Amino acid sequence: MDKGTMIAAWEYIRTKYGRSWSSREALEQWQHRQVMKHLGRIRQCSPFLRERMGELPIEQWRDMPVMDKSLMMEHFDALNTAGVRKEEAFAMALAAEESRDFTPEWNDITVGMSSGTSGNRGLFLVSPQESMAWAGAMLAKALPGSVLARERIALFLRANSNLYGSVSKRLLQFAYFDLLDPLEEQVKRLNTYAPTLLVAPPSMLRMLAEQLEQGLLAIRPRKIFSVAEVLDPLDEAIISAAFQQPVHQIYQCTEGFLGITCIHGTLHLNEDLVFIEKEWLDKRERKFTPIITDFRRMTQPIIRYRLDDVLTERNEPCPCGSPFTALERIEGRHDDMFYMPSLRDGTLTTVFPDFIRRAILSASSKIEHYAAVQYSPTHITVALQVPTQYRAACEQDIMLELHKLCAIVQCAAPDIQFTEWKPQPAGHKLRRIERKFTV
């Protein structure tokens, strides 16, 4: 670990344990002060934010319009404070993706590209100082032991970044595994590397779990983190059983390090790093879209930025006692919500991904893989991997459970077609629930 990252890690730990909030209200007041200080620093450096705030008093920052990825990309040049032009950044990011060499920087600024699951690829910029701050917080929150302990981290990603490489030094060894590489090569390399910490999308963790059960993989990491994809209960159970330990989660995207599981396995939002407003989709079901404000990020300001994610807030307090918002689950994206005709008036009714997920998984314990895709309000395809002798009964039970769900939410039952499940190509995100039409 380099000196800057070590200092950042210790600074995070010092401030974390030197800071306490007597209540949720006290935490939110502290966050409000952090955001105001941050806005005071960056509004003079970002023409877009300066114009967006206008004459609005800084203490009323929550009245600023919300932005999203498309707006951020439209105003990329005027938003960032480093003078990076979108065309140059895209060219650099695309060249890195094609060559698989992710080391080039723009005047010490790390330039990366989001995976573009929703069809709208974004750019992210991170300065060396922000990279060290990110690494410090990540290490303090994720490592199973002290930041001074020797760890070997294996990180599986679609694309590498200088952001991740910044934490690879003496005590902390860091190895990037390209998701596009053949599985056999990755298994051999893992066996040699013997990671103490394994970080990968659940689709990759699932494949590694199968390699472990077949005796081809011989690693025993002390901690496992799921990243980048929704951790489905089916995959979580199989991965946990194979590695004989719980599967932790890191909630991170190009917009920030947003959450991580505590020692009890509860996913908490990182509200000491970002302010998160809840845009309720269904308050009774505790489902919301996060609007994030990062009060530490200067190079590419993230202020009142609406994500496309659907989160479910935990109903009961976490035993760890943290004042940070606890999540029951990350459900997926808005594109994962199904829409079906209402029985009352024919308008489209929202059906959340978790409802579909639970209906399918409750139908049979024999399901090995599945993917439900809605192609129209009246047509769903369910791809299944299930032992042949159980397939007919499984399909019948899934259809029954989905019809029960439709009756509960009072919508018309769709036509359901069953197909064979096929693995996703290397580098593609696994989405077990997905909608393929625009509402």
C-alpha cells in the first residue's frame, strides 16, 4: 500500500471512530453542513453547477433540479472541474477498452467508462487525491482485518482502472482479473495467487463456486464480496454453501462508493461519504430510487444525481446499531420493473423485480438458473435450467405462482413462454429480471 493510500485509510478510520451521531437527525445535520461546504468549494470551479445554482442560497441546495446520466453527459465539459473534454475522454476510454490497457491518464486524472447496461454509457473522472480517499474508505470498510495486515485481493471486473490499481503495494497485493479471460486461465491464476479477499460479480462467483465444488479451484478467501450485479438469493445460497461463508456486498457504481455490508451482513448506505435522498416508488413496500450528493468528489461533481436503481429499505433496525440507512436488498434497475395491464382500467401496473423473483424461486427448489424477460405487457419469457425430470412440474408451478402474483396486484396474467437458460457471454452483466420494452 503506498504512503498516500495508507494516510487516506488511517484518516478515514480516525475520523470514522472519532465521529459519532447521537441520532439519525444529528447525522443528517452533519451531512447538510458537509454538502454546503462542498458546494462552496466547487461552484466556482464548475460552470454548469454555478449556472444551475443561480441565485439560490447555498443552504437551499436541495431545491436544485435533479440531474441524471444523460444530463451529466450532455454537460460533461462544463460540469467537470479539470477541463476534460468529453470527446477526448471517450476516445481515451474506448482505446483502453479495446487494448485492455487501462493505465493511460489525462493529466493524472483517471478516465473510465461505465458498462452502459441501460444503453447509455457514461464517463467518470477521478483525481489522484480522490483515488486515495476512495481507497482509504474502501480498505477501512472492506478489509477483514487491520489495514496493516497482509492481504491479497482478487478483483474481477469488466475493465480495470488506475482507481483500483492505486491500492496495490507492499502489504496489500492487488490482482485484476479480466472477466473476458477464459475461465480455465482464471482458475489457474487464482490457485497460484491464493487470494485472501475475493471480489467479483455474482455470476462469476457462481462459476467459481462450481469450480470449487468440482475440485478444480483450491482457494479459501477470508471474505467474499459481490459487486456490479444484483445478488440473487439463488446465487447467494449456492456461493455461500460452496465457500462456506456469507457473501458480502459492495454497492458501487461510477457515481460513487455507495454502500457495503456490515458484520451482520446488512447492506448499509455509506452516508458518511454521500448524502442520499429517497425518491419513493412505493413507500408502503419501502422501495425507492436514490438521489445522491457526494460531498467529497471535486473533479466530477455529483450533486442531486438520480440513479436508475431500485432499492428496498430494511424494515427493522440492524443489530450493528449504525445510523446509516439499512437496505433489505438492491432490486435492480428501473428497466427491471415489469408493467402489466390493470384489471380495473387497463392502465399499466408496476410489478417490482423482487415480486417476480420471489414468485419464480418459491415455485421450486430444483431451479439451478433462471432469467425472466418481459418483452411486452402481455408476454414474459422465463429461461430455466432445471433437471429434466423436474422441468414440467417446475414450469407449471412457476406459471401458477406468477398468476397468483398477478391476482394479488390485480393485473392481467401475461402469456408465459419457457425456454432453456443459457449463460451470458463473458463480460456481460447477469440480469435475472429484465424488461425489454419502453413504457
